[in-house]
Amino acid sequence: MKKNMGTTDRIIRILLAAVFAYLYFSKTVEGTLGLVLVILGAVFLLTSLISFCPLYTIFGIRTCPVKDQK
């Protein structure tokens, strides 16, 4: 599993996960939408920690800088 997420992408996902968690646990967003946001936040956090997004592979996206092959 090769990394396909850059640092900026990882930071944005972590911040979004924190915002989603705050909205849910402060009861600003409840019900089904709240659960969807928490699950999405957990996925964002997990993919940020491992620097790999399966959807990026499917769509051919890579935000991680390419290292020189010398």
C-alpha cells in the first residue's frame, strides 16, 4: 500500500474529523446526519493516519509528492 496523500490533504482531513466530532458531541447535529458525520470523520482520521485513501486509487488521484527515482 503506497502513500497517496500529501501533508496538506492529511491536515485538512484531521481538521474536518475534529469539526465533525465537535458538532456531534456538542449535540449541534443529531440523528442520522450526526452518525454519518461521525463515521465520515472516523474514516477521514484513519486515512490520514495511514496516508492512504482507497478512493484516490480508484480515481487515480495522488496528492503525495513524487520522490526522485535516482
